[in-house]
Amino acid sequence: MMFLIGDEIPSPAAAQTRSTVASADAEPAPPALPLTHAGALPRALLSATPELMSVALLITAFTVAATTLPMFLDARYLLDRSTVYMEVGIMALAMTFVIAAGHIDLSCAAILALTGALTMKLHATLGLPMLPLLLLAPLIGGALGAVNGVVVARLGIPSLVVTLATMAGYRGLAQALIGDHSLPVPAAYAGFDDVLLAGTALPMPVVLFVALAIVLALVLHKTLFGAYVLALGTNGEAARYAGIPVGRTAAGVFILSGLAAGIGAMMMCSRFAFARWDHAMGLELDVITAVVLGGASIFGGRATIIGTVVALLLIGVVQSAMGLANVDGEYQATANGALLIFAVIASNLAARLQGRQTR
């Protein structure tokens, strides 16, 4: 302790007396919580908030629809209606990885359209059997997704710009390939959405979606690749210095998105019984909405498959209810846009709250 010239230097006895009086007058301080317990609960609540919010919205939307639209509770209607969203759902599962890695894929719906057009063109012109084409379609989609991944990873161009360009390019290629005509699917492979799991009333598209959701949830949360994806989205530079293969991980999430779009292509072609260049037009909005509304951070680093599934159910409930209420299609699209805006705002607020909590 330093004193200026002329200051009165307190004696040790006086200082001890003042300290004793001050400690006696002051109120006893509350016991400090251990750091691990003091911060664990708020962090747990913040991390659970997006999923809980989606669940609350789902319950609210379902309750309103069930009370105002009696037909909405018909189990057969719900199961039949659910097949309409399975292509979006499968692409959303893969998009969860893309957004978790801090990227975006606007070309997923265009990849679906181009894959469907190309496979049906190969069948119509070369006479290739459908069974090999069903297996080839995900590989075609994966190759188209790999183009996005390589450009993003190797050239360092933002994924928003890259996939915006390929969205237009792939859609244009699909139109150039088959024109404004429809290419029919053989009758034996049409109507996959009407096929039920043996002994149940579950449509096969729903069964396939549930199986993929379980597998991809395990991949995201229980494998090294999933850890790499989340680390890349949290801090790309730190992940690189930590020895994580950043480029291969980024390319991998786009390949996964393409594979999912290829599966969706065959499902959509079977459901409509034909392929067209404008299939899945605008569905990338529904895909991204499902992921972000499900709690994924738009900045990367946080996403859950269960959150995406719950958000997809919410979108399906809202759109199905509006359909039963004879709401026009443009208003349904407006509702999807409103859900996306709400999801982005909620994601931003959650990120800010988490940032304040960690400081």
C-alpha cells in the first residue's frame, strides 16, 4: 500500500478495530454456489429452450386444429397427409448437418428435381430398369451435393453464394433435360406413398423417415463425424487448429444433403407417378424452416435431429389445418415464411442469452 507525504498512516491496532466494526455491521454474505452448479441449470435451460418452444407450439397448433376442425383427428387422414411432407422431412434431416456446420444449402430442392429428371430420362431413353435407378438416384444426388461441398471447401466461397448459383443451375439443367413435359414412372414403381408396412397402417415413407431420423440422430450426436460437424459450426478456425479435417467435414455435409435429395427425388416421382423439372419448387424454404424452427442455430454449432422432427410435425400440422380450412396456397406460404422469421428471431435471442450467460 502506498501513502502520499502528509497522509496519516493508520496504526495496525486502529486498522484492525475498524475492520472488526465494519465486518460486524455488514450483513452476512449469502453462501456462494459452486461454479459448476450455479451455471449448469441456466445453461441447461437455455439449451433446451428451442426444442421446448417447438413442442409447445406443436401442442398449441394441434389443439387448435383438433377443436376447430373435427376431421383433423381422423387417423387415416393424418397418416395419408404425413406422406406429403416426407421428402421435406428427409432433406431436413440432412440439412440439420449442413446448418450445424455453419453452412446453408439452397440447392437441395433443385438437386431433387434434377435427380428425378435424370433418372427418368435414363429409363425413358436408354431403357435402364428402375431398380438400379432407384439405387443410383441417391448417388446422383450425392454427386451434385459434392459439387457444392468441393467449391465451398476448396475455394472458400460462402455456401450461400455457391448453393444459390447451383440452385438456379441445377433447376435449369432439369428443365433443359426434359423440357416442360412429364416423364412417367412405370406403374409398378408408382404409389410408394400408398404402400403400408406389413401388419400396420403406417405408410412406408413415414417408416423410412423414422428410420433415417434414428440413424442420423446417432451419427450427429454419437459419432466422430457428428462431433466434427458441431465443432466446425462452433468455430471453424479453432476446429482447424485442433486438427479436425475442416474441408472434408464441410464437403461431407453437402454430400449428405445431396444423398437425401436423391432419396426424396425417387419418393416424389413415385408419389406423383412422373418426373418434372419443377418438382419441389420452393421446398428449400420448408426444409430450412424445419431445421431452424427445431432449434438449430443459424450461426452453426448447435442442432438436434429431434428438434428438426418436432418442427416438421409443427409445419405439417399448420399446413394441414389450413388446407382443411380451405386457406389459399399463398397464405400457407406466408405462414411458412412467418414461421421461418420467428425461428430466426428465436435463434438469435437464444444465442444472445447464451452469450450473456457465458460471460
